[in-house]
Amino acid sequence: MAIERGEMQKVASSYDAKNVTIGVLGSHTAEETGVAAKALGFKVAVVCQKGRDELYTKYSGHLFDHKIVLDSFSDIMNDEVQDKLIGMNTIFIPNRSFSVYAGYGNIEDKFRVPLYGSRYMLRTEERHGKKNQYDLLGRAGIKIPKKFNRPEDIDRMSIVKVQQKERPLERAFFYAKSSQEYYENGDRLVKSGLIDEAALGNAHIEEYVLGQKFNANFQSWAMKDHFGDMDFVGFDDRKQSNLHGALGLPAKEQLELDVAITNEEVGHYGLTMRESYKPLVYKAAERMLGACVKEYPPGLFGMFALQGALAPDPDAGKAGKLSFYVFDLSPRVPGCPCVGPTSPEMRRLSLKYSGTLGRYGVDRIETAMDLPMMDIKEAALQGRLDEVVT
């Protein structure tokens, strides 16, 4: 039975607001979360998996006051682990790894620790099932790539997104201009062992948007009466292996490669957008948040990202006019630590909140994760922790 928001609000209301602990799974954005939480005076608990814990227990151990090392990430669902987190007044920050390794059903039905953000929207990141991200983006009136329900419908350059066989956190990608190319390229990845037939059968096929990619990162505030509705944090894009290695070769050598090209994210880099196009991104975010309130009350709050591209719009009626197409929604903390040091928005936000930052013991905003911590801090100071959890 799904955990009701009121249950989590009751737990958060029972916390000692002066001694809140920020919890995070030891993966994805744990370091950035630790930096931001410590800067704003919180204690931090990191939940790690044996064999993958050294970064958090050894190299960056100074960021975490409590280190919980488990045999498996999924053991976070054990009652004794959850009781320990609740006993430390923990508000947990869900990241992509938490969604994948804990599982949506467990998060919705069994995880008794208050989450910052909407636990019921985490599932929308997937592309299958009811009210998935494309359904949500469509309801919001946001431009999305054309979807093909079966390979035989492919009539243009398309990208096929498939879950990797051995790595549930990662997807494999391949490209096809026809059903013949779909089956040839898909069969090649199956034979390589990167994907299996079952995953290929559930592949998502969509038009490949030929434009500059931008991951647009935003903070939607829970404490709206204090901060407003949302703030733009900055743009980033992704470095992927082995795709970017292949693209670094001359064209002749690329054609001679006989390896499966993968799009596993291994890094991020910051970038900026011309100011004349930025309103397109703001409007897409506003529409998306409006749809979230209707479909998943009380809506989405916390960090989120719209991954998309600026590309020519054939429906715009004016040759060369660009639109912002969205092909991925992250309804939780995006993995973009590069945004802090590379985004000019950090300085703008520091100016915007200059009259408030001293209240939190800091003089400027340095990372994207500072904003969720400010939201939680303000709620703690006002005795309103129940308003920032689900």
C-alpha cells in the first residue's frame, strides 16, 4: 500500500528541526549533496554499497557525518536501516541511483524516511507504463520528438533507447533510418552482450532531433511563499563512452570501427545558451510544473532537469526558426556537478537571494545543490519541515 504524504509529514514534524540530517545514496550526486548540506550546517548520512564505498568512506569521508555501508544498495529498505535514518532526523534526497537500486515500488510503498521532492513522480522518468514522462510532457504541451511504436514505422533518422543487460542504471543507444537498420543494429548489440532480446522488445524509438543538446536544470521551491515558484540553475551536456571517443576519430577511421557504440554517461560539461532562446526553456519548465500539479499534487519540487535540444521546427511556419525539444525529464536531482563552477546563474542567484543567504550562514550560492538545502533550511527555521517532504 502506497505511503501517504501525510504519514511522511507526521514523521518530519516530529523531528528536531535544529538537528536535521540530510541522507543520500552513495552514488550519482552524493558528493555534491554532502558539500551543499555541510555548507548550510546540516549533518549528512551517506548509504553505501560494499565495494563501491571508498569514495565516500575514504576519499571524501569529510563530507559525511554518518556512513552506513550495506551489502547491497537495496538493503536500504531493511527496517533497521530506515529506523536508524529516522532516528537521526533524516530527510532523504532521491537521486537516479536511489530510484534504480531501491526500486519505485519499494520507494512508494516501503520507504518510511521522508523524501525531499515527490516520491510518486520518480517513476515518471521511465518511458513505459501509465503517466510516464512522455505522457506528462505531452499533457504539458511541450515539444517532444516523434515517437515510433514499432520498427516498421521508422521513416527518418531515429534513436533507439534500450536498457543495458548488466547495468540497470545505464541505457544503450543505437540509430536507425529504417526498420531494416533497426533490426541489423539491434541484433549487433544483442550479439555483443550489451543488451538482450527482452530489453530490445521494450525499446523506445523516437525521432533523432538534429540540434544542439542542452540539459536545462531548475529548482522548484517547496517554500514558495519565501522563494517563489522556480529558479533556473544552468545548462550542461554529457560526455559519453565510448561515443565521444569514436567521434574524436577522423571519418575514415570511424567507418572502419567494428565495435558497439555506447552512450554511457561518464561526465558532464557546462555550456550557455544565447539569451534570445532562453525564454523557450523557461516556458517549457513552467508548463511542465503546471502539468505536475494537476497530475501529481502537490506537484514537483526540488531539483529537476529537462534534457533537450534547440533544433529547427518544421511546424513553426518560418524557415530556420528554432524550438526547444525535450526528450528526457529528470524529476529529481540531476547529475550535473559541473553546473556550479561553470554556470553564470550561480552569481545571479547569489544576487537574487543576497538578503537571505546570511540567514543560512553562507554568503553566496556555489552549487546547484545549495538550493534544495536552502529550501530545507528555511523550512527547518520556520518549523515547517512537513511542507518539504513526501
